[in-house]
Amino acid sequence: MSMDSPNSLLILGCGYLGRRVADRAVAAGSKVHAVTRSESRAEDLAAAGVHPVVASLPFDSGDSVTLPSTESLLWAVGFDRSSDRQTIWVEGVQSVVHKLDRDSPPRRFCLVSSVSVYGDRRGEAVDEMTEPAPTTESGRACLDMERSAAELLRQRVPSTQLTVLRLGGIYGPGRLLRRVESLRQNQPLPGTGSEWLNLIHVHDAATIIQAVLRSQNAPDLINVVSPNIVTRQQYYALLAEQSGAGAPIFEGSSASTGNASANQGRQRSGNKRVMSRHLSDVDAARLYDDPADGLRQAMKESQVS
């Protein structure tokens, strides 16, 4: 897969994942723009060498927001609880495509989605050839977002190459403290512990995105997950060991008095083993395919003690 460093990049969603991509792109010499609705956040981005565009998603059709013409575009917008997923993700991505300069569109549009689009597979394996069948609101909104982006890009800017990245659960520094506290207080965790966890360390996710943005011929769809899949029991046992907490207890297990049937049903909505046929096509050196290594790094950088 041939690659060149993009000269310019526009990021929608410069948060936990997007900010890491932005910092890497700035360090590589790219001109990076990012949309944010917060003036204080805009100041922080500017101080880091990112050119902020202050606006809220979705853009109104009649507003005066002008998006810069860039070589690449990254959509990495998380869920904002002040709105709903259909508005933020589906209408949001539609409004972005409508704002693109049709005379000078981006070469690549990188869309961060989720493996939740595959729904509940009762522990079976899925890959990019598996037909999506979302069973949650989040999964349905992600699939609608993917399809809306593909259709609008074909209609308005057909020269733009769309790559959809279906990410597993992102973990890393700053995302462990709440679970560590639950473990230390012996609070039951959702599920039975036997459900599969499809994970990706935030460092590796940013590395893969960076490679896709540079690529001349990236696949149209990539499942971005660690190849070493673990169960919830295995993951939280590792976290407990590294944080000095007791063994994890799960709501659906015999060790808990929680409502087992309700919690097992909730977890089955996402129980699957996600594989990727195309991740190997991306020239990205991942560091944390082993969740034990990823958790160790995350704990160290988070300074959890």
C-alpha cells in the first residue's frame, strides 16, 4: 500500500482519539484543521498547532460555516449526550458532506464507525464480509451514518475515496480509573464475564488511522480490532491484577445477586468475535495486540495507583 504524508487534514471530532491523530499529523508537518464548538477548546487546539473551526454539528444548511479544502478528512465524532445519535452521527456527517468544496474535495474521507453494526452473533466470528445486523441504537445509527456518507459522497464528490473504519472498544490512558475503582470496591460488572471483548488500544487506533489517511489505495472497509480477543473475565482479571484489586465479579454470575437475566440479555447485544480481512493491508506498526501490554501501558501513563 503506497503512502504519502497528507499536506492538509480536517478533523471532525478532535477528542480522545481524534486529538492523538491531530498531534501526530502536526508533528509530521501537515496543516491540520479541526472543528470544535468550544471557544476554550479552540484556544487549546490553536496552541497545539491545530487550526480550529468553531461550529456545532450538524451544520445548519443556511449557516455561514466554511470548511477548509484539505487533502484528507477524518470523521471521529463521539456520542454527545446533549443530543441523540441520529442527529450527531447521521445528520452530522450529511451536513459535512454538503459543506465540502465540490471543485476541490478531499482525496480521502476516513469515517470512524463501530463494530456494533454487526449486532449480536452469540459469540460467533465476523469480518468485513459479514452482513451488518445491528441490535442496538448505537449500532443502527453507525450503520445509517456509514450508508449516508457513502451515498452522499457518490452523489456530490465521487472522486473522494471513502474508508470506513469499524473500531472495537477503545481503551488506553485516562479510560481505566472508573473500572479500577469498581474493581477495588468489589462492585459487580455487567454481563457474565464470558462475553467476548473486541478491543483496540487508542495508540494503535491512531496509528492505523494515520496510515489510512496517508494511503493511496486503502481498503473501503476495515475492522480495527486487536487480533488477540479476550473475554470480559480475562480483560478485567488483567486489570485487577495490574491495579492490585480483587478478582472481578459479574452481575450475571452466581457470585452476584444482581438481575442475571436482564444483564445477560444486555451483553448479548454485542457478543461476537470480530476479525479483519483487511487490517494487514494497512502498513501500521501496532504496539498493543496483547491486551496485557496495552493495559500495562495505559495504567502507567494514567498513573493509576
